[in-house]
Amino acid sequence: MPRISARLPAVAALALLAACTVTPGVISGPRGPAALPPDTVWLDQNWSDEDRDLWWFTGQGSHMIPYDWFLALPGADGKPFRADPTLAGYGFLTTPATVRNPDALPVGFVKDQRPATDIRGQWLGMTCAACHTAQLRIKGVEVRVDGGPGLVDFDGFMNGMVAAMDRAAASPDAFSRFAAEVLGSNATPEKLADLRTAFGEHTQFLKTRIAANAIPRPAGHGRVDAFGQIFNQAVVHALGVPGNAHPADAPVSYPFIWDAPQHDRLQWNGSALNLGAGPLARNSGEVVGVFGTVNVNQPGFGMRGYASSLDTQQLDGLERLLTTLWSPEWPSKYAGPLDATLVARGKTLFAANCAGCHQNIDAKGSVTFDRADPNRRITAQMIDLGKVGTDPHMAKNVLACTADTGPLNGRPVAVLPFGPKLKPKDLCVNVTGNVVVGAILGNNPPVSLFQVLEFLKGSQALKAKLMNPQYKARPLNGIWATAPYLHNGSVPTLADLLQPPAQRPKTFHVGDREFDAGKVGYVTDRGPFVYDTAEPGNSNAGHLYGTKLATADKRALLEYLKSL
């Protein structure tokens, strides 16, 4: 898509841009099969080994830390911080080296392949796969599930990495070894001084980010306040306004993302429209939240958009790959066969107690679902907060967040030269939308202006609906592999979810992958993090559907849920 001169009249520029031929995004770089550690298997989800390697290790424009720095960074025990026990302890999935992952980093850790621009060299980033790949231990077998919610402690990882950087900077011997590994034969006194300066500056940047997102109690394994962190990356770091920081205090479970491209709306609160350029906007926002950089201060914004680190071509290619992913079926080989009689009985109970919300209504209004149908489409079933009764923090935080717009004050909300303009203080969702759309327009996007306009028009209509806090119910295919449950991960198993809130666990451990096939979820008597439902944002109340059934009926319903 060619650049459009800012001097062109707006109407002429729009017409020219709309007429451009759009080339779909493609995933660049070498291709080869993914690899698994011993005693690990994956299920048939319609992806080849090559597809998995692309999904796990394709860069998107995330610039977290210089790549060579991360490889050389020492841990507390003197071994590399990236060593398997350290990163596995934060919930990341280790895997052998592959053609796209030559340094055997965990799933979702990638090197940005674009040319370096300063002493920091190429960057290490994170991708969707880091948090949206699950693994369950079933009778001694590690079962990896693509698109499932990970048990990643992202905030703990960030704190641990910064602590390792502080230790390295404070120890002359440790920093000398680090510098020797990074610089090699280029370790001149001038290069060493430059490296130490850059190292200190980046450590401080990471500390500033952590401080902006800080909350009194950690989110723990399997959760993060994605909206809060994306908002802060946009309204604090992109705008350069530290006072805009809001605590990221509404952590939610990483959602499972099979069928994501087939939904009309995404996110737990249904706020992401999957229309036109919507998928690219959603994925670009995710990259902004994990260290994507956007320069909103450059001259000539508007039709030119903003310069950024985002790789929209790769993002579009990965979204196309995601359209082919199927949800996982119950792993009878490892977890045991299902009871057909109970499944049949549970199907009737599901229709009476659950299908009113958790159904797929196609374009013709019929209720249907086929995980393998390439033309499947899923219409969001939005449930008012007052009806479902689950924790309100996430839904309300998104609506309440405001920020000083700083350098964006007076610019069009939608970046393009029309529509309402940003006020001196505006909603975080409007400011973030401007940053994300600007980054897309400035990055030779694989979408047409018509798709951008379609998304902006639809998003404007959606905003009115979002004023009433809601959560999204979705089809439950593959739900067996997505514990813990509810949007904030406050209920450890499906069996617990069928109990009245007063009888659900008040505290439980999270982070151990041992799967309880009977209760359908992870074991709760061990794990590195203790979830406390009494903490703000952690309520396990609400979702009373099926809680009054007899014990035998609950067992049948649970068996049917396994079969989806």
C-alpha cells in the first residue's frame, strides 16, 4: 500500500487509498517442523508441525529486551536466566531448538528479524503463543494444546528479569562476563561504556513499565490484566505521560483462541470487533501491550499514520494461520474414554441449563457447531453483568479508564482526517485506538481503507453497547482444556463451577499442570501461586447455571462438557 501525501485533499487521498490493491500478509523466514520435549505429545488440531513452528516462533514487532542481552543475562544461580528451570518456573513451555528457534527458547519467545538500528541490536519479543498455548500432564504424559490458555506468570517473569539485570549491573564480574558474551571481539572501552549506559537505560524503562502496572497482589500464574497493560503502554509510554498510569488490577485468564477469527466479537467483554481491519487492530493492540513501540510525535501523521515496531504483514499471516486451528477433542487415549450414556443424558441437561448462552447461532439463526467447518461463524452471546453475577472489575475498568491525551489532544480519534477529535482528557480506549490505528496505517498494512473504515464504523456503533457492562458467553468446544474457569480464573475446575459459589474453593493453588480428569481442571493442592477469592477482582461469585442440579445430573452434565 503506497504512502499518501499529507498535502492531498482528504477526499482525494481516501479515494486513492481505497483503490489500492492490498496484498495479504505473509509469514517470512525459514520453515521447518516444531519439536517437542520427551514425554510430550500434541493433539490433532488440524495443524502440521510446520504450522506450529510458525505460530510459536514468528515475530510480530515486540521489543522486550535486546536478544543477545537476554541470551547472556545471568540468573541468580550463575546459570543463564533463560535456562529451562527458570523460565519453566514462570509457566513458559520449553521446547528443543528448531529452524525458527535456534536457541531453544520457550514457546512464544522470538527474535525480531528486521535490521538493528542502534547498539541494542536485534530484539527479543513475545508472541501470542507464549500465553495462548496450554499443556496438561495426564497420567505422566505432557499434552500440549495449541490455542489453549497458558499458566504463565507474566508479571513474575518481568520482575525476575529486571532483578537479574540489577544483579548483573551491580556485580563488576557478572557484568564483565555479560559484556564479553554480548560484545565478543568488539569489547573496546568505548563499546563497554556504551553497553553499560544502554543496559542501565533499558533496565529503568522496564522498571517504569512494571511500576505503571503494579498492583498490591500479584496476578499469579495463568492471568494478566491485558487491557490494563495495553492501555498503559499506549497512554503512558507512547504518549510520554507518566501520570496516566493506572494499576493493572483486573487480571483475567488468558482466553482460549481457537475459533477466534470466526467470532464476530472477541475479548471477555466483547469489545473487540472482528470486522474489516478488526483482526489486525486486535493483534496490533496485543503487540503494543507486549513492548511494541509507537512514535506518535512524528510530523505528518494522519494518512501517514505512526512509525512503529509492529510487523503487520506477519500479524496478518498469523491470523490467517489461526483460522485453520481446531479446538481439541477429549484425549481418551490419555484421560480415559467417555461414558456414552452419561454424555447423552448430559446433552439434554446442557440444552436445558446452558445452551441459552453457550451456543453458536449462525447467520441464518440456527444453532449449530462443527469445529472442522472452514465456514463456521460464531455470534457473540453477551450477558449483562447483573445477570451473570461474576466479578465486575474487568468489565468496569475498561469503561472507566481515562487519560490525558498529551500530544494527541485534538487529533481525530480514528487518526484519519474526519470524525470526532480527542479531548484533553479522554477514554483510554479512544487514546489506545488512535495509537493502534495510527501504527497500522504507518506500517504498510495488508488491509484496504475500506476495511479500516468498516472497522471504525462498526467500533463506533459497538461503543454504545459497551456502556452496559457485559461478559461474553461462547461455544464450549474444547472447554475441558481451559481451566481455571470464569473470566478471572476464580474457579479451578468445571466440577467446582457446578457448585453454588459458597461451596466453591475460597483459596487454591495454581501453576501445577497435573490434570484432574474427574473434576476437569488442574489439581489445586500444589502449585507456586495461591489464588485467594477474597482479593479485589478475584471473586468466584455468579454463574449459577446448573448449580441446583442433583449430584447425578451434574456428573452427566460434566461428562457431556468433556465431549464438546
